[in-house]
Amino acid sequence: MTTGTELPPPNLPGGVGQLPEVHLDPQMLRQLAEAQVNVELDTGDMILNLGPQHPATHGTLRLVVRLDGERVIAADPVIGYMHRGYEKLTEYRTYPQITTLINRIDWLSSFANEVPFIAGAEMLMGIEAPPRAQYIRTILTELSRIATFLLFLGEMGLQVGAITPAFYGFRDREYVLNLIEAVTGGRFHPNFNRIGGLKDDLPWGWNSDTRTTMRKVLESCDEFENLVVGNPIFEQRTRSIGIIPADLGAAYGVSGSNIRASGVDWDLRRDGNPHLPYNEIEWKVWTHPDGDSFARYWVRLQETRESARMVLQLIDQMPSGPIMSKVPRIIKVPEGEVWVNTENPLGEMGYYIVSKGATGPFRVKIRSASFSNVSILPWMLRGVYVPDIITILASLYFILGDIDR
Amino acid sequence: MPGAEVEATESSVAEATASTIVESGALDDAATQMLARLEAELGDAIVEHGATYGDVVVRVRPDAWRRTATFCKEELGCDYLSFVSAIDWMPTPAIVDEGSGDTSTPAQPKETTYGVAGSGGRFQVFAIVASTRGAHQRVVLKTDLDDAQPHIESWVPVYPGADWHERETWEMFGIVFDGHPALRHLYLPFEFEGHPLRKDYPLLAREVKPWPGLVDVEPMPGEDSDDTDAAAVEAS
């Protein structure tokens, strides 16, 4: 669309209409003028409201972002849309009733939430779950980790514009959820742990099913590696985006795969209190030195593989025997305090239980992983471009129930 | 036959039963060493210390709260902030009448008792810091607050992650953190009144409606005195 020679005088430095003495194509001149206007135009800050409903937020996280053009000046996460007051509710419930509540904190890996609380109550009571129960707990914790991470591996691709990995992720997660459902009867909220052991033993034929599925998971990890990690577009969108420095991340309380992707060799399965028999199998803690979104994806991919290998080993080594130890009929927990934290799929999950010798706890402080992982967002998002917000949110991988409790 | 596929030998079972229970008051060498360093640095700022299942619990004077954090981060290598929160040691008010048979709410003791390392009053702020390196040690820190106007130094200058934890503690317990950049509501609506995690704040859901599990409880056979059905059976 040419406009002829009758152009309005362009607003160039040196005065209006003072054209430089060079011959310029009118079309090009207009473009030049527009570019100049863009630079000189005072673009005021814009406030962008992201959420509370966005697929990248796994619930209802709202981000109030102050933008200068495409760049973020400040970001303020607004949380609390799903706050259910679990810390108050635990004070009005008995210990066995509380497992139902804490299932719903991080609903993608509910089984892993139950374990530290039950372990804390068991420590206070001086009860120990039988070895077989501990093995089954470990297997189910790792299965929920695999299910959670498979969703991440697929969904992270989706957030940067690739839809195929999402289908693979959901498909493979379904196999793992079927395994959890076969044991516990619940896909999302198993409520399977009891103080002193487990509700039931493994069903007939479950071990061979699990072996098959774990091989499938290992194959699908290779698939993700080829499809996503090796993809140049994915690398461009994630490399050096959203870097968490190791020391700052630790001071913010960032834990789990997020901090391991910043090169911190710290895994509560290995370094925490031994609630579960992780020291009886061969496995490795994966770290990545970069600390960017790509590193977080890569670490979770390796950890999914590692978990599948762990499950295979645990099944091979599983002892026989009872799944419940002797527990009094009415559960009264002696007076005391205990801090139990475990490596949840999303990071450090802990319960500080204060008991006064009643059937219910006096106070339970629930330390959830996503809360601290997300609290670094205002720092991380400063200076990034708008599309990278989504990449960063997806790569941090949080569950709103785990933030809001 | 659930365990049939597993070929578990006797030895592997014996290995797996190795005890994981930690004695309540015992501390290992690393924890004892850390406690000694804390005592050497803070001196009489430490009011009391204790141990719970292998964790060191140190209760410091309120004026040394931030100094403790700085020391833990800079010298002890506890670079990781797990959380900051609070406890209200006031006894839980009973919401059900005693002897009414309502077991929906666990009956808590009526007298005030304090936990590990004690407390100087009703409100206590406590936090856990840990190390992501080396021996991965951790320590539970507690400090006492004024009952009427609870306030304490903020940890945000030391651990930036304390920001959200302190905002949560502020709105849930009404504890003011001096020097916090912006004590705003985190979870609750802006116009919310009261501090829900204080013990004297009632759980309104239980106040307005009885525990639903209680409504449809049928009496056990022979338990109820005016069992008309049984009387009718006997009469016929």
C-alpha cells in the first residue's frame, strides 16, 4: 500500500519537516518515522491482571503484573482464593480424621502428603510401621511422584506452545494413577495410611502390573527427552529464563527439584530423617548447575526415571510380613512436639505437630512446598518478558492447594 | 496371597527392620556441636534449650531474635528457611459439654502447659532453619512475645523468604513483625477482622451446626434405655 509523495512532515530530530539531504523511499521514511514515534512515545506502566484462572496456575493464582511495554517491572502474586484453613481444622479433629484433610493439600500427590504426618504421629506414639508397610509407603510415594512429574513433563511443553507432550503426559499418568487406584481405591485422595501401618496390602498381581508400567514410564521418559528436551524451540523458550541463584533460592525456602536445578545437592529422601527405607536401594540425586527453566525440566525428567527405577528395586526387595503394627484402639498421642519433613514431589513438605496428650493435635504447622517456591516469584519475574511469565510459572510447578492450604 | 510374588529372604527382612525410631531427648554429635556454637555465640540470650526427636530446640530472648537468624545463616550455614510461624499456648476452649457424649472434637487439657524448651507466655513465634549443604543440620528456634501486644523483629532482611510467612503469621495470630516491608493480608480478604489461628477465635462452622457425623448415630443395641422396639418384642 503506497501512499504517494504527499507525506506529512515527519517528526525527526532537527525540527519538523527538516529532512536530511538524502533521497529516501517514502514508504521507508514513514516506517522510520513510526519507529521514532514508538521510541519517543511515553508508554506509561500498564497493570496486567493474570488469573485467577489460568491453565498455568493449577488452580487460582492471580498475578498482578506491572508492565513497561513487554517487560515486567513488578509482579505481585495474590493468593488465598483456595484457603481452607487446614491448620485451624486440624485442631478440631482426631489424628485419623486429619489424613483426610491433608490429602487435599497437594492433590496431585496426596499419598506423599499423608506420610510425614502419619510418621510424626507414629514417632510421638513410639510406634513403628512394619517393614512391608514402609516399603509399600515408599512405592506409593514414588508412584505419586511419577504421576505428578509426568503431568509436569507434558504440561510444561503445553505452556511453551507444544501440545503433543501434554497428551503423552496425561496418557502415561493415567497408567500410574490406575496403579494407585488399584491399591488404595482412590485416584486422587487415597487416605490409605493408618497410624502404625496401612489400610490394606497390595492386591493380587499388582507387582507385575507395576513392573510393566514402570518400563512404560521409562520409555516415555525417553520419548519426552527426544520430543521436548531436544527441541530447539523449547530450548530457546526455557534456556536462561527464570534463573534462581542457589543461595537466594535457599533463603526464600525454595526446595525440591527447583533448588536441585540450581545445583544444590540436597534431597530429603537421602539427607532427611529416615522415615522410609530409601537407604536400602540404589539411587542417585540429580542436580543441574544452570538454575533456569530448562534445568528444572531436565531435573524432573531425570527424577521421574530415577523414581521408576526405585519402584522396580523396591518391588524386588519387598519383605513379606504384616502391614499393621499393634496400635491402641483409641489413638491418643502423648505430649510432645515433633517436626517431620519429607521430600514431596513439589519440595519439602513438613508438619510440626504439637501434641498435649489428647486424641487430636494441639497445633499443626503445615509447611507446604509450593508456598515457599512461589514466594520467590516477585523477585524472579522482575525484568522478564510477558510470555516468559508463563514459562516460569510452569517450570516452578506448584499446586494451588499446596500454596493456600 | 499378597506377598506371594516377592522372594524375600530372611536376611533382607532383618535388614529392613533396622529401627528408625529416634529417642525423644537424644541428640547426635553434629546437633550437640551446633548447640554448643549457638550457646557460645548467643550466651545468655538463650533462655532455654531442649531436644525433640533429634532436633535442637532453642528458645531465645525476643531482642536476640534477628541476631539469632543472622548467626544461623552466616555462621552455622543454615542458609535455608523452612518456615516462620507461631503457637498460641492458651488452652483450647471446650466447645462441647463434658459428659454429653459428643466426641466430635478432641478434648484438650484445660491447664496451660508449654512444649519443648518452654514458653514465657501465651504467644510464641517459632521457625525452622536448615542447611542445604554439608551435614544438612537444622534447628528449631523459638521466642516469647508480649501477650497484650505481640510484636517481634522481622526476619525479612536476613531471609527474604520470611516475607510471606510473616504476613501469614500476622493475619492468623495478630503478631506484628517490626521492620517487615508490607504487612498485608495474604490469605484472608482485606476487610477480615480477627485472627483465626488464635485459640479464642471460634471455629464458626462448628458453632452454628453440630458435627454432621453426630446426627445420624444410631444407638448401639442394648445401649439406649428407652428402647421401644425391644420392649415391644418382649411384650409380644
